[in-house]
Amino acid sequence: MTVKSIETRFRAYRLETSGSSFSYFDGTSFTLIEARYTDENKASIAAELKACNRTTISTLHITSWDQDHCSPSQLTDILTKLKPNKIEYPGYEPHTDSGKESLKLIQNYKPSHIVTPTLIAVTPKYIDSLSKAKSYGYRDVMYHPKVIDSDSSNNNSTIKQFRTGSFNVLSLGDVESANISSMIRSSRTVYEEVDVLIMAHHGADNGFTTSGFIRKVKPSLAVASSNYGNQFDHPKPNIRELLKKHEVQLFTTKMGDVIVQSVGSHSGEYEVINMKAGNTKIDSSWTGTARKNKFLVKNDDALRDRRRSHYKGPRRSRR
């Protein structure tokens, strides 16, 4: 498989309250990650859609029913104003009133612009039905939930790697299990291809993000969502030190949005900028190169040779 030239953008949105909001654009499809649509991020989402020459979103991807990931009133606004064609929502039963209300809104979603929207409950059965992921490709991978944890809804968060652009983003939701961490870092498409890591549970020190995980996955960039007050101190000091030790660049939304955008030929080089909230000034910036770019070559024989010489780890990641 050859390298593709794809104008790609990822954005982490600053919220005035705790919670997460991101988007990923692969030159064709615009995915909004989490159902948060506040006074703080509405204008930024509009600006990002304009930058991508879009007026609506292709997919709404929700990782958790917790209100900092999915607010019923904000979900209503997203469905009404941003009109997603597809919704990927948590496959576990919501245990809160807000979660139950959100699920009903999704199940009753009937937009006027399409006949039938695609509604996908990301359950273990759905994960198991997907074909095996192909390394160094341009197809998204859905990894979790493999099972439903009745004791911890956080561990039922959807884990997905966005791979359809020129750089890859791994979304982890609120997972906190060491076993899930071990499973994810053993997936070939994770440890060979992740560029941008959306930190699990906003960067909490809960047992998921370990030295072993960061050392194996080797992301270039980690992004954590935190509001200006940052009352939960995300990411935690231990996690910050861990990222620094392994030379992973850390950007947060405390000061403003984080934008990652492909540059040059849009085939692997990207720029990261941290905006200052409320204006267009840049607080800090950094540049990097997508990892899969050096593996995707001009002929299949060379790619097969590359795979034969590499460690043959577990390959049960799912699309």
C-alpha cells in the first residue's frame, strides 16, 4: 500500500467545564468525538468545519455515557444543528438519567436530510463482528469493549484508532483497567502506528497509563482535556513525568484549543499548535512526522519484507 496524500486535521476543544470534545477530519469525513456542544466550543467547532469546508459532521462518536462526554441537552443541539449521518454510541446500558435520556435521543434520531441514519451501538458483539485490522492501512480500528465490566462503566468506554488520514489518533475514553491497557498496547496497529494519544480519563493516574504502555505504544504527542480551572489537575503529575521520561510531547486544552494539522504534501508531516482561548494567537507549537508514513511503501513486496522482519505480536485488533 502506498502513502496517500490526505489533508488531515485533529482538534481538541477547550471547554469551560470539565469534559472532553475533539474532532478528526480525513479530507472527506468529519468526526466529532464526544457529544459536548457548549458556549465555549461552539464557535471553535464552526471554525473547524469551515477550515475543512464542511457545514455538518459525518459521524458523532461517543465513548461514554458520563455527562462530561455526553450531555443530553448538548446532544440535542448536535443532532439538530450538525446533523450527523452516523452515530457510534456506547454499547453498555447507561446507569444515569442523563445517559438514559441520551440513548433515547439517539434511538429516536430521524434527520430530514437522509432517509436512515447509521446508528451503531459499540458492543462486544459488534467489536467481534469486525474484520481483522490490516497494519499500515487507512481503515479505522475499533478495539474495545471486548467485554462489559459490570463493576466499572469507565472500562466499557469505546476505544478507537482513527487511521483514515495522514496521521493516526488513538481515542481511549475513560478506561482505567490494567488488563485493557495490556491488551491495547499489544495490538500491532497501536504499537506501530499511533501518533496522537488522547489520554485515558483525561490523563488520570488510574493504572491504565503506565510506563510499559507509553514505552510500547510510543506516541509522539499526548493530548489531555482540562478546563482553565483544572480542578482535577489533569494530567496528573505522575503522568506528566512519565510522558516527559519517554519524550512524548504533551499538550492540554487548559489555555486553549489544540490543533494538529497535516502540512506540506499532507502525506505524514504535521504541525501542532496550542491556541490561546478567545483569540487566534498561538501559545506554543511543535512539528512531527506520522509513523505509518515510513512503513507504507511503493510496492507490496517491500511491505511484506518489512513485516517478516518485525516482531509477530498479537493481531486480533478489529476494524
